Amino acid sequence: MRQVAVGDAILLHQQDGSTTLSLIMNILSSTQVQLIYPNETDSYFDAATAPIYQRGTHPGQWEPTDEAVSDTVRRRREGVQMSAHPAAQALHFILTVKLPPDSEEVFSKIGRIYAEKALKSPFYEVLHREGPSNNDDYFYNLLMMGVQEGLRSTLYFLQRFLSLTEVVKVNGAAIIADVKPSRAGTLGINPGVLNAEYEGFILLSRATLDRLTFFLKYYFQVKNNDPNFDHFIQKLKKEYKDDKRVQNLLTVLNRHYSYIGNQFAGHQGKSERNRLAHEEYIGFTWPNIRYSSGGVVHVAFVYGENLQADATEELVGRFNALKLFVIDVLHGFFSE
């Protein structure tokens, strides 16, 4: 039996006796493959949902072909082969940050609403409004490329921080096992990389919130430079008090008020993010590598001189709070 490879052209037999030229996107066995049509501009392929075709000569089945292909098909085949190359798959794994399922679900739902241009959806309303702020594509990208990617970048910095703390624990435990210190203390190693990941996490967390605010401001056509979500919602409360979407957002804000308050205020009335971005290094959250005489090593954020918080628990909790707030806001805003 003739062997085939990803990217090979095949003939797919149709009910009327004709054949359609297709490309192999995925090989499941010597007789079962998944296909992609070479003239389609959409490169998206989902192996979990794409149909499976059986090798044969009956309608709905496929067989190899030596038929000459056009330049368009050839370029498409090269693209398929490049994407299926093991090195490309390795790069894809390295360069992809997968959001948690609940986040993926809400952004996928909104993507479907946008694609369908559903009547009464925010995208439909923006597209059909008169005057400025009526670009529904731009509005969509503010969410998908702004908010979603901000959340993804925040998660990346969190994952980096968590990965590094595990390295610290393993190597720190080896030191403690060899030296056997008589009392607890710190390793005395400058945790500069940990601090860089922490700062990246804080800045992208706030950037995600600011992008979410800007996305909503585009819909309500609020034109000011204040990124404070609370200020924005209070402005809407005065000017759109009977709007159903505003009422939903107010309900969400009330549920997450303590979280939002901490993001926009804090030490002497200044938020952690604003101090990092505009003023100073925040020494009171220095990631400190600590150990006990029993050999336990952990990374802690030191707040002041006495109060400590486990760094991994602290940042995981902050990310979950951000994620749940974004999901809640989007559900409230897009609900009918």
C-alpha cells in the first residue's frame, strides 16, 4: 500500500462521482486521515473535531494522487508541512501559554458572538451606530488581543515565578542537607530574577484591567484617560443608570469591590502597580528565600519587618482573583 505523509495531496471521492483535491493535515493510521482544503484561507485546524476519512474509492473516501498541483496548492502544502514539522511543534509548545479552561470558554463564547454578528450583541450595536466608535473589528480586537493576551501574559509571568521557586526549593534543600544549619535563616542569594518575574506579573495584571476598562469605554464612548475601573463604572452609573449592561457591571463590581480597590490604591493611597511603574522599587515585597533548620525551603514575600506571605500562594491567589473578575465582567456585559 502506498504510504502518504502530512501535506500530501489526495483525491476525496464525492457522491456525484467527481473528486476533490485535498491535503492531508493529520495521519491517524495507514487508512485514516484528517484533511484540509487547500483553497481555504482559514488555517485553523482542530484535530479533536475535524472529520476522519477512510482510505478507499467510495464516496466520502480518499486515495493518493500524482495529480499536478497549482502554485496555490503547493504553497498551502508547504505551510501544512512546516506546521507539522517536529521542530515547529516544539516551538509551538514553548511559545504557547494556555489559559485556564474557564477563561478559554468565555473568550471562545465571545468569539462565536462576534462571528455570528448576533442581533443585540455589543458587536452588532457598535457596527450599526452612527458617528465615531463604530468599528466592530477594532472593538473585538480590544478584547481578544488586549484583554485576553494581557491575561495570558500575566499567567506567563506567574508560571515563570512558580517554576523558579521550585528550582529554589530543590537547590536550597540540597544546601541545607549538606550544611545542616542549627537555626532558621535566609540563603542570602539576591533573588533578582524572581523579582523581575514578580514585577512583570504585577504590571501585566494591571495592564489587563486597564485594557478591560478601555474595551468597555469604547462601547460606551467614554473619552478620558482615566484607567480606573471603579471611576469608570461610577461615571456610567450617573450617565447610563437605566442601561441593563451598566446594571450588570455594577453588580459585578460590588462582588469584586475589595479586589478592585486593592488594584488602584494601597500604600499611602498608591497602588502597587503605580509605584512599580512610575516611582520606585518596592522593597517591602522583596522575594526572600528562607529556610528552617528542618530543611524546609520556601520563597516568601516580606511585608514590612514581620508579616510574611508565601510567594506562590500570594501570586496564584492574585491571578485567580484577576481571572475571575475578567470572566465575571465579560459574562455580565455580554448577557442578554
